[in-house]
Amino acid sequence: MQTKRKIHFEISERKILLRTFDILFIVACIFIVSSLTDFKYFAHLEKNIYWIPVLAIYITIFGTIFEMYNLQVASYRLRVTKSLILTSIFVSTAFLLTPLLTPVFPNKRIEIIVFFGVVLMALLIWRFIYVYFLASKRFIKKLVLVCKSKEVDRLANDLMRADPHIQVLCFIPVDEKNLDTTINELSISQVDLFLKNVFVSEFVVADGSKSNSLEIYNKLLEIADAGIPIKQYEEVYEDITSRIPLHLKDKELNKYFPYTKNDKNRLYEFFVRVFDVFSSLIGLLFLLLLLPFIAILNYFWNKGPLFYKQERVGKNGRKFQIVKLRTMVVNAEKDGAVFAKTNDTRITPLGKWLRKTRLDEFPQFINVLKGEMSVIGPRPEREVFVKQIAEQIPLYHTRHAVKPGLTGWAQINYPYGESIEDSLMKLQYDLYYIKHRSLFLDVNITVKTMGTIIYLKGQ
């Protein structure tokens, strides 16, 4: 079969590559500038390497906040440049102001400017190498789908839209229908010749349940024996999009229930609870300091009560009351409950600011302290919306397998939901979180939430 091998990088490998070489290029450029100039600050940096872990932490945090490790951003020159500039500003500022662990603050302003310039230029050089070389077509992952003819366009487009480094070459149909598709069809008899002439990274099986599946199964065994990976579509989709593919739920429903390895992990639950309590105390203290100013603004620009309560559905379907800062006009739902929309006229001027900064959610730290919510988890919905959505999306109730949260995987990856379709998309993210939740994923969500606050993405 296939004789010519080509290199391609998995998503996890690309992210490790980006994070590692971000740090290496900056450190290398700092040492180069130190050896070529007589700036005292850079001389101090050259004398010891204790500052490198500090710099690495700041790059990781601010790079995550400003989407430097989002492959949809990292693969395009113009999009990544904005992220690089913002990351360089925040990394340089945080590093220079860090006491004890980094050299004394520079005496000369020129050294501050040069340090920022070194960080920015190092990132620009490495990231442009990535865009023009490692993100080019020579490292693209080439797939062959095994699926129904009527589904191939949607399945292929879902993968290629989610990952710019994927190309679906063709598909092997599992049915007898000859339909017009944008993806070329490949018959079983043509596979061997095709593999001799074209490199294929993986075969991805989306459906093998039809009568001719035995022939396909035997051919896939030959392909696997030849060293070409065979993967399930659900696995690939999940890895690329960080979502559960609910549009395939009619095939094997059991795959989409939110089983998670951390359901009974007491150590994980302990750390989550400690984080919840600590974050709640800090959040409520911060709210307490801001409350007098918010109350004054509320008096002039948001006439009516400062707080309001609302019933939500929590873990295992239990109902509880949340407290929020009021962002809508009084009697906003006198005609019945409806989804909030972009530019909703019911939202007051102060309410818009409170939503963008997420300050309206801060009173819910009380619910977190009480154990009704967690900092991280699916957002709790009102019962009226839960019933309405569950009628059209039967799996919707499965998101109640864990405590609801102030922020979550769906909130940082998808805009504010305004419809049933949006709820379906957010459910895919919620179920992915429930299935894969871990301390690493929780930290990732926490850091990215800072980005939504900085960018004022709250709605």
C-alpha cells in the first residue's frame, strides 16, 4: 500500500510546539541581546536562570487569555499578530513588576522598551515561522471518510471548518446511493491504487452499519495492518472541536451520556471545593468593595432594585434560587419568559456594562459557598427554558449530572445563547466538559474566562 510517509501534527502536538517554542525563542532572544548590548537589566538576566519559570508561567497565562494557542488564530498571520502584541504587553508588564523572582526593575526607560521589543520580536519571528511553514499545506492532515453519501458533506465540512490543518480527500460510501457530493467518492476496489499514489494520514469511520460493511471492515483491517490509523468519527470530532457530536446521537445513544472518570474522584472533588470556597470569598469581598459605587450608578441609570432572585435548575434537577445584580428594566418579563438577545432593549445602560464585565454574576458566589453551584460548570437554566429545550433536545437533562457553574466550557467557547440551536451547540460543549473535566481543564477555563472579562465579551 502506502510507501511515502509525511509528517503531520496532532492538535495536542501543535499546542505543545507553540507553547514550548514561545518560551525558547524569548529566552534565546534575551540572551542574544544580553551578549550584544551593555544594558544592566539584561546582564542581570544572563547571570541566573531563576526568572525563566516565571516568564514561562506569564507567557502561558496571557497567551491563553489572548488566544495565542487557539489554532484558528495561530494559523493566520493577521489574527495572531494582535494576540502577540497584547500578550507581549501583559507579559512584559507582569514580569518587570514581579518582585524577588525577577531582577530589580530597570533604572532606564530604554531598557523597559527594549525588553518589550525583545519579547514581541521573539514571538513574531517564531509565530511567522509557524504560519508560513508548520501551518502550511505540507503538514496538513489528509483524511478519508467512511460514511453515508448523504452525510459526507456535513461531516467533512464540520472537521475542516474546525481545524485549518485538515483536508478530507474523499470518502468510501457505506450505502448504494449515488448522490452529488462536494467530496470525491472512492470505491473499495479503488482503495489500494489510491493509496499507492496519494498519502493518507487517517481513515475516519462515521458509519459502518450497512449490508456491505463486512467488505469495508476487511479492507479497513488491511489498511490498519499497513500502518495507517483508523479512527472513529466521534473521537476525531471531539478532539478537534472540543464538543460532543450530538448530531450523530441517533446512531449510538450510549456514547453521549456524560460518563466521566472524575465522577467519584474524591481528591479532584476536594480540590474543586477548596477552589470554590477560596474564589467565593475573594469574589464576594471584591463585590463588597464595589457595591457602594454600583448602588449609586443603579440609582441614576438603573431605576429599581439592585438585586433580583430567580429560580434555576441545579445538579440532579434540584431547584435553587440564584441572586444577581439586576441588568434589565423592572417587569422585563411581564409578557412571559424569553431568551435574552443581542442588543436586547430590556437591558439597561448600566446592565450592559455589568453584563460585559460579568459583575452581574458575582452575587452567585453566595450559591457557590452554599454548595449549590461551583465556579466551573454548565450555566444553570430556568425551569421554563429547560422544559422548552428538552422537548427538542432529549439529552439536555444530562447536563445536570454535575453542579452548575459561574463560568464553563460553553461560555468561553460560544457566544450567548439566543435560540434552541444555540442551546444545542452549548450542550455539546457542556457534555464535553462533563466527560473530560479535570483540574487542567478547570484551570484552562478559569484563565480563558479572564480573557472574556478583559475583552468585555459578557452578554
